[in-house]
Amino acid sequence: MTDTGAAGARVGIVVVSHSRALAEAAVGLAAEMVSGRDARIAVAAGLDETTFGTDAVRIAAAVEEVDDGDGVVVLMDVGSALLSAEMALELLPDEVRDRVVLSPAPLVEGLLVASVVAAGGADRAEVAAEARAALLAKDTQLDTVPAEEPAPAAEGHLTGSFVVANPHGLHARPAARLVAEVRRRDADVALRNLTTGAGPVPAGSLSRVATLGALRGHEVEVSATGREARAAVDGVLALAARSFDEVAVPGPAADESATTPSAGPVATSPGVAVGPAVRLTTAPVRVDERPAGPPEAEERRLTDALAAVRRDVERTRDRTAPGQAGVFEAHLLLLDDAELTGAARTGIEAGVSAAGAWARAVSALEAQWAALPDPYLRARAADVRAVGDQVLRALAGEAPVQAVDVDGVLLADDLTPAQAGGLDPGRVLGVALAGGSPTSHAAILVRSLGIPAVVAAGAGLLDVPDGTPLVVDGTAGRVLVDPPTGVVAGYRTRQRELADERARDAAEAPREAVTRDGRRVVVGANVGSVADARAAATAGADGAGLVRTEILFLDRDRPPTAEEQEREYLAVLDAFAGRPVTIRTLDVGGDKPLRYLPQPPEANPFLGVRGVRLSLTRPDLLRTQLAAVCRAAARGPVRVMVPMVSVVEEVLAVRRLLTEAAAPGPVPAGLRVGVMVEVPAVALNVEAFLPHVDFLSIGTNDLTQYTLAAERGHPALAALADPLDPAVLRLVGETASRAAGRATVSVCGEVAADPLAVPVLVGLGVQELSVAPSAVAGTKAAVRRLDSGACVELARRCLAATGAAEVRALVRAAQDAPPSA
Amino acid sequence: MADTVAGEVSTDDLLAWVRAFARLVEENREALTELDAAIGDADHGANMHRGTTAALAAVDGAPPASPGALAKKVGMTLVSTVGGASGPLYGTFFLRVGTALGDAATATPAEVVAALRAGIEGVVARGRAEAGDKTMVDALTPAVAAAEEALAAGRSWTEALTAAAGAAAAGRDATTAMVARKGRASYLGERSAGHQDPGATSAALLLAAAAETLLGRGAAGST
């Protein structure tokens, strides 16, 4: 050694690190490689044993320590290590500085190689070069797998891939789930279809994701950069592993062969309909390309139309069973799709009308989808068209939802989801579609409404004249056109049995709903407009348990006057002809800001300034609304209800404003004041509220959301956000038992109309239910079947249940048991 | 001190400046750490506090013979005690200031400003940061430029220092909108925008300390 070493050099090595422990461990590793040989290594790491940091003075000293005249190679970790090492050079005498090399090699790999090479007598240039090459060796080793990995794997990118397991590929609903997942993250995420080479496309754009044409079995690469890149990639992979939470469509639709259009009428929704044929034709929307005003005005119109349609789609979604609401989530994402709206805005800036620019942007996107090779994905172009038409109608000032008002059996080529979701089961007896498929959104929605339906019945169906007697057998998958009387009679008998039951309920509806043992349960309606109120009154509602007033405040440049509001409230009061009406004060938040009430964007609007919190920041608005309520209260039984209350001070503040609003007169004697129980804190602290309220109305939708910390309408959390969770039921029970005899307790969430929930709520002591107008008759009928004593016992067992599933099982078991039990 | 020439900066003045800087850093320790937590590794407050405390301790009891020697001593102490990138950067700043001031017992305002300019050039060379990179340079550069302009326009030392402190604060504020291109914050890219740079913040404290202490001397001298 000494002989070769005599000709060789003795190069020193300095290890610069923030951490002394790290440096010393690395030196320990290196020492093993050169055991027995003389490695001149010094450490300049950490400010002391445990304080991270680098120190130029210490580095300079270390260099001098190991410099034997042949120079020193300095290896560093990150950040200030470089600055400190550079600074150390300045601190060194000129002749020493000239023989120091700062090496860009990775610390550990570089140190191992450098110490071996230096111990072998190499000069400092060789040592530095070998150290630098250390990473190349590692690269080569690893590159055997991703050797031809192209650009996306470049620095900062995290990647992963998944194989699409969904039967229909990454179509609208799974794509919407993916987009929603990605948008939650602070990361730029791109997708590439590795099987076809399509992409990369931004994963935050639903329209672009769909153009990947990712079918079942295709491999898709996810790459992400940004702060939450890891979480984004992991989230997408986890979602893909769950098939994007797509639930297998029950019934005939689960059979994939049923999607073949030629299979002839396919049963999609069980039951029998007998009635006259009514064909649905949709007039195309006229589009005028000439702008009505300057681009700013046109852009404003588009923004308003998008907002209006968004609200409308949200309303339809909220009416739809959670499992089937995914298509509307997809529609909402399309409305927010930066590619689509961006293209439209570019058109507007170029001087086209809002409608013209929007129509062009929609057509372009629709064409992109329609060009996809997979028939199922191609059919999703219909979603784009449906949403696009909705916006065009809003721009044209037409009714935002094209209501399908027919009495009879509906015949159509296909239905848009909005049309299907808006069908009135009381009037549309059955549905027969010439096209469509059991997996179409329309079919799923029609089924959720309980309307018997068949699809894929063939184009010939559309030639059937209006009024022709039809039988739709949604159980067997048959459409009978003008069948023999005997056949009709058989179907009619079956149908009549079902209809009789519905009719009995409807006929009974106007009467009070009383349990078998004589306990009265008030069943009111949730209404958002005068039209709703009339429908609810006709349906037999015992008043309005919830009048949403938001519609008066949205889509305008200034708030409604007291007179305007008073007119509306009186019209609702008149519709109910003396039955009580509960007016909820304005309930909006940062998710739907009003133009005249600008709110800074909030990271989590549902935990932000909303409901009464917002109202108390603008007491003038609330005072005006309360003034209108007071005036209406002089004319009939009015209650006023405050949303999103958390603490007693909020109630006191509203009461003060109420006194001011009533001035110069007193607050009308008959006006009852209550709060919504949506925040768990109110249910838990209900005693504190009782002295200040006449009634409590439990908003189970929000109470569930806040109790289970599960966002309302989040497609992946539908199972978690279950209002029958025992935790939610306990809050309801606590509220009802403490308030008993001191304040009326009602429930105005969707759960009030759930036949499984009604006995539990009644058993917990809830005195009033408020449901959608269409659910009034059914809810009253459900109440009449109950025995309140049995309900109390059932509720007691439900409170002890381990979860919502057990609650449901308990209720079902109780319903199956003989009434005497 | 009795032997100080009116209007000139003495070793004691420089010591007062360092003392004020250490005090401001101590008072703003948590704020600096919070700023750093947003876009860096949350150690700027602790690092600067450790460094300035040590630097003050090194010169407080027995001040070096000249302003230049004091600045060098402060610089070397910062280099060895700050730990993070601010160590070599602030260390370089004070070392260059010290070198520029030389061994003279006092310095004129023009000499002080020239020394600050040398200090900044050292920082720029060390960190390879340019104006707009969202670093301490964005506070230091406009500050020294403002002082130079004020003196060139014949304004008083008081005005020059006030202008420098004001420009440093404005430069610090301007870093909020910038996208970091140097240091750990640069890993965040666009997401670093919206956060005030911690290095520019401590640099503004350095100029505020200068205005607070040297100004008193200069004001006395200018009347």
C-alpha cells in the first residue's frame, strides 16, 4: 500500500451536514469500506450534537485538519451546507482554498465512493469525479425497470398507475369522482392512458379526463406535482381500487348483456302502468349569435346562467337518492369545467353572444366525446348536451328545468337526467323509451322515483299516436300497444291495487295524522316558493314546517324590500289557508355568495359564515326580513325560524332585531320564534336555549353532516352521512326529551319522509315532521300505522345500536312483527 | 463617547445597532418562525435568535477596537451560530461591511453606506439571488439604494437612514407577491406566492435597527 501510495496522493474528505448524527453515521459506513486503510475524513456537521445547522468556520477548520497538501474534497447535504462550504473557502488561506473541491455528489453515495477512491491514492480531481458518478451507478441499477420512462417522471413528479376495473370504463360518474378527488388537493395532477397513449390531460378537468377514452382494463398513469402530490396520487389510486365508488346497478341492469340496444324492451323499473301514450318532443333551443350587449355584459349573463343552472342541478340532485345523484355531480363539474367555460368566455371576448359562445364550446366538447371509440363513453356526450341545453335555456330566459308535464305513459327517445329527475310520479304513470339503456342516468332516476319503465324498446315506439292505450310492464320488460281488453283488465287489476293504496293515502292526507294509540303527529311540508306551498296544501300538508326564503334573495343586484317579502309570505300563508307557516330567515353562506353581500372565499363554507352568522353581519338585511315576517304574522299563524345557530347569544341578537323590526308596534303576539338544531352544540346545550325559543326544528341533513363530519352530497361519504346513525338519533332524542312540555320539536330534514325513520323519530318524542310536498300523504299514512308506545321502545333500542345499519335492521324487524308486539 | 467626532459612526454606535438588531430579532422570533413555517423549514426565528444573541455576547463585554473589527466579529459569530442559510448570508454581510470599514476608529455616513453596499454585494454573490427572487436581497438592495440616493441628493444622515429603513420595509412587503426562486421556499414554486419572505423580514429588522440607533448619532451631528 505504501508503495503505490507513495506515487499516489492523500486527499482529505470533509463531510458537511446539518446533522452531526447523520454525518457520523455516514462516516461509519465509509470506514467499513476502507477498513484498515487510512481515510482522512473530517466532519463539520450540526451546531452541536443535536442542533441542526452548518458552520462555515467549522468547515474551514475541518478542511485544514485533513489537508495534507494534496487537497480536500468536500461533500455536503442540502441548502445552507452549500453556502457555508462556499463561505468556508473564503475563510481559508489562498493556497489551501485552491486545492479544495466542493463536490455536488449525493452525500452518502458520494462519501462511500470518495473514501474508497481516496484511500486508493487517487488525486482530488479523480476522487471528486468518482464521487459525482456515484449517483449514476444507482441510476443505472434502478433504470432497468423504468428505463424508457418519459418526461412525466421528471423531477418533482410523483407517479402511479391503475387499471380501470369499472365495466364501462372511466365514464362520467367515476371520472367525476376522480376529478372531485383531485380538486381537493393542492397539486397539479395529470393522467395518461398508457394503453392507448392518449393524454396527458389535466385530471382536474372532467371534460379532458373523459377524452382519455379509458376503458375497462386500460392502464392509466397518474402523475402529480405540488404540495399534496403524494396525497393526490394515493387518493386517486385508492379510489381506482374501489372502482371509483361505483355501485353495481341493481336489477336487470347488472346484467351487462342487457345494455345491448337490440335486446328489445328492457325492464328497468318494476311495476305496471296502464294508460294513454303521451309522446315527448323537445324543441331545440334557438341560439342568436349576435351579442345583446358588450362582452362584459354577455359574460355576466353567462355567469348568471351557469349559476342558475348550478342551483337547479343541485336541487335536482338533492331530490335524488344519494346513490343515484352521481350524474348530477358530474353535471355540476361540467358547469365548473374551466376548459368549457374558458372556451365560451374566449368566444364572448371575440364578440359572440353568450348563448352563441356557449353553444359552440358545448358542441366542440360534445363532438370530442362523441368521437370516442367506446359506445358507452360516446353516449356520455348526452350529458354534455343536456347540461349545455340547460344553460342555453337559462340564457334564453326559459324555465331552467324543462318539466315533463304529462298524464299517461311517457314515450320518448331518451330523457335527460334533469327531465327524468323532474318527473312527477303522480302524473307520469309509466315510461317507455325507444333508446336508452338500463344503465342510463334516466333509467336509474326513473327507477328511484318508482315509475314503472322499460327502455330500448325500438324506434317504432315513437310512431305510436298520442292517446293509444299502452301497458308498460316494468317487471317483465314488455310494452303492449293497444292490447286486447282481457290483458288490459288483468294489468289494471294489479295496477289498481297499488293505485288504491296510494289514493287511500292521498285521500286521507288532509286529515290529521294520528297513531293507532291516538298520538297526533303534525306533518307539514318544506316549501321554497308559492307554487310549492299550493302543491303542499293540496297534498294535505298541516302547514309549512319550513319555508326557504333564499329564492327571494338569489340572482339579483339588491336585496328584496320588506314589501316584496311580505307579499311572498302572505301568498304562502294564503295557500295554507290558516295552517301554520314556519319562515326560515335567510340561510346562505360562502358557497353561494349573494351579489350584494360579497363574502371572501372560505376554505370550508359549511363551517364558515353562513345562516344566522351571516345575517348578524348584516343586521339591516335581517331586520328587513323580520319586519316582513312581523307584518305577515299580523295576518295569520306565522313562526320564524333561525338557521345555523350555535350559541344562545345568536338567538338573543335575533330577538333584539325582531323587537327593532316590529317597531313602532310590539312583536305580534302570535309570532312564535324558534331555532334550527343543525349544529350539535345546540342539541347538547338545549337547556340553555329553551328559555328563549318557542320551538326547535331539527335540520337532520346538516345535523348529520356536522355530527359525522361528512360533507353533504360528497359522493364517497353517502354511507357515512346517514341520519339514522345512533349518534344523530341521540342528539334528536336529547333535544326532544329536554324540550318536552317546554318547546315544540320538529324534524325538517329529508329523513322525516323516510318510512324507516318515522317510527324512530316519533319514538324519540318528535312532535312534528316536515317533508317534501309529494311525501306528505305517504308520511301521514306511515304515522297512522304506528303505535307510539312501540315506537318509544323501538327508539330506545335504536339509541343502543352500534350503527345506522343496525338501526335499519331494528326498524325492519319491528315493522315485520305483528302490530300487537 | 466623549472622543466621538460629531456626525461620525463609532464602535459604540455599531454596537448599539447590533444590540437593537438582536432585540428586534428576539421580539420577532415567533413571527419569523411562523413566516418560515409557511414556506420553509420553520427555523428562521430560532436560528436568527441564536445567532444574534451569540453575536451580541461576543462583542458586548469587550467591544473590538473599531467599527470594522466589530462588524467582522459579528459576522464570524453569525457564521458559526445561526446554522441555516442565514448564517453564511448574514455572516458574509457583516464580514464585508467590516472589511469595507477597515481599521478606522469612526466612519462617515458615506463610508457606512458604502460598507453596506459591499455587504449586499457579498450576500448576492454568496446566495446567487437576484432582486425579485423573494429573499433578503429584496429588502437590502432597495434600502441601500435609498440611502445612497438620499446622501447623493445632499440630504441628512437622518433622512438617509429613514429612507433606507422605509425602503427595506417596502421591499419586505413586496416579497409577499413574489414566487421564490432561491432557498427552500423555491421548492414550493408558485405556492410560495402570498407569503412574506422570512429572510427579507429579518433584513428589514436589521435596517430598522440601524435607523433606530445610528440615526440618533447622526441627528446630533447634523445639527
